[in-house]
Amino acid sequence: MKRLREDETEHVAKAAPENSIYPDAGKWVRGRLLGRGGFGSVHLATIIEPGSRLDVSGFSPVMAVKSTPKSRSTELENEKQHLQLFAGNPHIIRCFGDDVTITSTADQGNIQTLNLFLEYASGGSLADMIKNTNEGLGLRESQVRRYTESILRGIHCIHKMGKVHCDLKPANILLVKEDERDDDFVAKIADFGLAKKADDWEALVSARGTRMYLAPECVMIDFQEQYSDIWALGCIVLGMLTGRYPWDANLSKKELDWKIQHERPFIPSSNSISKDAEDFLIKCFQKDPDDRPSAAMLLSHPFVCGPEIIDLTSEEEEEDPSEEEEEAEEDSCVEVNIPHPRHKRPAFSRPIFCPKPLALFTIRGAA
């Protein structure tokens, strides 16, 4: 159960509920600012009286609310549609519903605001963790492996549903505590404002997202597909391992574009990271997108599923092997097939929760 700070509890008690245009929206109070971006702002929100528009049964009344003026809410509407599509996936941030509120201003009159209610990530973003851990020099590799697996499972679901995220980066990976008794966080994919349908040749949508994380094909031919997400994943993993951006942050746009087209982000030698980590990054950073493995195939890479994924420094008690076998059996809910080399995905009518695919990666020549 998420708990409010003492000052936040006092604010909720004194604040007036938001003025919704919907009679079934219930009552909620906007709290402190969590972040701000081009889309709008994110605040803490507390549900005082649940309404039928919010599916919060069994969840904490404390959540995050992402808001933007209704007049320029295209990206937030797109995010809402995609989060509804992935509802229930444990590796993608949860969406509990939406509301439209009215604020009266002296100069602009009544302004309508679209509000999207999301799972509250008490650990902040992966970018925050990278910056604040080990003096910004990178996370423990065992931790990187756990987060990488969680992100990969989210990407695998996104791609299975025939979508492309288009803006994967550490700032869009949120860290959630599923249980307050847990010592670690679960990494979940967020911010689907730029997500699109894969292989949509009629839409002719240009490449979008944060340039630092764009793949070569995005810059060279303005083309962005599921394999472009795999390149961005490599950038995220590199950042977790080293604390660095994939490219020098001081480069001009022209210099950055040249680097992306002609070079590969610097990968540390196996003296500073494991050989499995080095090989994982090399495969994500293949310049030819057809040479990059899919998310399903990367889930069977030794960096993700190898024995070293367990943090041997942990003091947790060993689990009963029979319980692990039962959990693995329950997790095997769908068969994973080898994907098309261009990562095409059929359209599914519901989210696919996929187990860890076994022995697929060697088919693409992984060592």
C-alpha cells in the first residue's frame, strides 16, 4: 500500500477535489508535482471517492496523474489507447482510467484538461537511478540483468501486439514497488505518446522519439520499426552498465546524426563488463536492422537468462526448488515462435504474456 507523506496527507485533507465534466468520475485531489515535459505535467493524485471511470479496485488510492490541455492532447490520447491495449501486462505501467477536468482562469476562461491516471512509480525513472547510483558510473550487473529482462518482456508484448514504442529511453522506464516489503523495484515501460502501429506502410509516419536513442535507419532513411526499439534497448542497457549516454551529449545535431549513421556506441571490453553483456550489446547495435534479434530471441540470450542473473550477494533465503518449478510451469502460458527476420508481428486481440523462450537465440548465431 502506497503511503502519503505527512504534508501530503494534510494537503489532501484541505484541498478541494478536481472539477470533472463527468458525473461518474468520483472525487480526486491533485497533489505535488512529480515531473513536467512537452506533453504536460505529472502530479501525485489521491482518490477520495472512486467513480466508475476509474478501475482502482484492489489498488492504492495514491497514483500518478498525467495531464495536458484537452486542446493539445493528441499524444496523451495515443498513450491512453496503447495502455488500454496492454492492460494487465506486469512489465508495462498500469493505466486506471482518465478524466477531463475544468479549470476557470481570469484571462482564458474555462480550460479543459485531460488527465490520465497511472500507476505511481515510487522509485522514479531508470534515468534517476542511473544518475544517483554509484556516483553515476553504472548499476550492478545483476541488477542490470533483472531490469533488462523486465524491459524485454514489456517490449516483447508491445511487438506481439503489432506496435512500436518509438521512444524507449531510461527516462521512460519507471521503477515500481509491487510490494512495500520488497527491497528492489520492477522496471516498467511507460510513455506511449509516440507509439505507433508496426509495418503501417500507408501511414508514412516519420521517425520520432529522442534523437540520442534513435537507430541508424531512423536517421538515414527516416524509417522506424520494431527493430529500432531493439537498438534503443541496447542504449538503455549500455546506460545501466556504464552510466553513460550512447553518444556525447555535447554533439550538435549534425555531428550526432553522423555518429549514428557511421559508428556504433562504444561498448566496454569484457574486462569491465561480462562477455555476455558485451555480446548482448553487440547484437542490439547491429547497423543492419535485419541483423538485430527480436525481443523474443533476446529473452533467451545468456545475459538475460544465464545463471549469473541471480544476485549472489543477496541474503534472501533459498526457495524450495519445487516451488520454482511450479512458478515456471504457471508462467508458460503461450508458445513463442521464431519471429520474421524483420520483426513483423500479427495483430492480436489481447495482450500476450510470454514465458522466457528457451534455446531460440542460437538460431540467429549467438555465441
